[in-house]
Amino acid sequence: MSGRDPETEEEMRAWVEEEAQKSGYRLNEDQRQLGVVIRGLVRNHERFGDRFCPCRIRSGDPEKDREIICPCIFREEEVKADGRCHCNLFFSPT
């Protein structure tokens, strides 16, 4: 990516692929579910100005809501515990 925030579904898909690769995770192999999450990320970026997790509810408090910008602070723990994050976007590598 060029360093700017992804705005289109194609840009967001490229961003999540890059994020998964550099973090050592796999993306959801179910392309339908993957598309739903990507569209949610794009929609939240358009509405709220950042990649807020589409599976979590924003509080309205900018400081607190920073925790749910993808990749959210819960991802690592959820993948470790469940093999996937809450959104079913990132999966453990095995």
C-alpha cells in the first residue's frame, strides 16, 4: 500500500492481505465471509474515518474506540485462544 488509508474494497483487501502476511496470520478462506468483513471495514472507514472493527460496537469515546481499529487490540489473544479473531478475519497460521 502507498501508506494512505484503504478506501475501496480492493484497497482494503490488499491491506488485510498485507497485514495478515506481516503478522503471521491467515485470512478467512471463506471468501463470502471475508468479503463481508472487508465491506464492513470500508463502510466504517467511510462513516467514521478509520478501520473500526465491524464486529464491535463503537462507544463514541475516541480514546476507547482506538482499541477497536483493525487490527484491534483483541486480535492476538483471540487468535491464540480460539484460532481466529472475533470477526473471523484473521486465523492462526496452522
